[in-house]
Amino acid sequence: MGLIDAVAMSIVDSLEQVPIFADLDRAQLETLAKFAQDVEVAAGAELTHEGRYEGSVYVVISGMVEIERNGRTVDTIGPANFFGEIAAIDGGPRTATVRALVESRLVVLSQVQFNEVLDASVPFREAVMPEMEQRLSRME
């Protein structure tokens, strides 16, 4: 087991409860947690902005967020879900604006660590890619 601080350990514990991370081993979760942040945001807080180059991936631990594209709500997601993977994977601009609908707790993952684990874990990639494809189809 790697050496990580208490905050990173708390993030690992949170990620372990999210189905998409279920097939990752502890070392891969620690890689994700190394540069991650555990944040609480107020209702109405803008987390990503459509068209901006922002690469973080967000995991909703508690609360609810709204995903908006071209000024129209295209999805709402809650605990144990994630967003931001499209821009993290393709390096392009955000495809949507995301706002917290209620006070929410999120884990913010580094683009570099997310892609490192995505590249190293076939089960993780197989869990992320279909979800990303579904989101893209809902946006069209």
C-alpha cells in the first residue's frame, strides 16, 4: 500500500463506494486520490462551464447536479455518479455547464491521474466509456 495522507485516504474511502471504481485496486484508487480534492459546494455553484478548457473529473458523493448544454438541461445526476470525463479524455473544451442543484459534496479528480488509471485499467475503461457515449448521445 502506498503512503498517502489522511485526506487522500478519506477520498479513497469515498471512491470505493462508487460503482464505477469497484474494479480498481487500492493502489489505483490511491493514484486517483493523490491529487484529488474533497469539496463541498453550495446550491447554485457552477462547477464546469461549457466551452472552457477545464480537465478535472468530478464524482458526486452527496447532493445533486444539473448538466446544461446550450442553455438547456440535458441531465441531472446524484451520488455515485461522475461528470467531466469527456473533456478529461479528449482534452477539448467542456461540452456542458454543470451546477449544483443542492448543497453537494464532490471529489475532484486530476485529469492526469484520471487518464493514467483509465489507461492502466481495462475494467475501469470499460465502465467509463459506455457512460460517456450515453451522455454524448443525450446531448445531441
